[in-house]
Amino acid sequence: MPNIYDSAYDLEKAIRNSDEFTRLKDAYDAVMADESAKKMFDNFRNTQMELQEKQMQGQEISEEEVEEARKVVELVQQHEDISKLMEEEQRLNVVINDVSRIITKPLEELYGNPEEESNE
């Protein structure tokens, strides 16, 4: 029986070698190589993290903060390299979510899905 940690490291290597990760890294490198795109992207990430931190601490997010975040998102989406980076990140996230569903399948089978049982 294989060691579960060895399998996890094999999975990590597979993700690093995947086309999705390679395209994400290329898109990231393109953004980092362009000073204005890098500043824009850093601002976007900082805004995102600040709002998530407030949310996690149970603080209310003001209407002005929401509007400012919306403007930042619109701005970065208009930049071709950043937009491509976000698309590639989304593609890799789909793969990682699929893998997560696969590896948690034994727990789901063990505990079942209570919603499905109540509908039967």
C-alpha cells in the first residue's frame, strides 16, 4: 500500500508539470515583467486581501469599499495580461477543485450526503 504522503507529493509534482500550471506561471511572469501591470495586479491583490481579512474578522465592509473594489476589478480586467492571468488561475482552480472532490470521495461515501437521503 503506497504511503499517502508520497502520493500527495506525486500529485503536487503532477500539478507543477501540468499544462494548466505552466500556462498560469507564464501568465504570471508576463504580468510581473510589466511594471505597470505588476502595480495594478498588486493593488488588486491587496484590495482583495484587505476585504477578505475584514470579512474573516466579522467587520462590516462599507459601500465605499465595495465600490472601490469593483473599480479595481474592472481596471485589472481591462488589462490583457492580467485578464489572461486571472483566466489561467481560474482554469487551475477548476483542476484543483476536481482533484479535491476526488480525494475526499471516501469521506463522502462513508458519511453520505444527508441532503440526498432526505429527498428519497
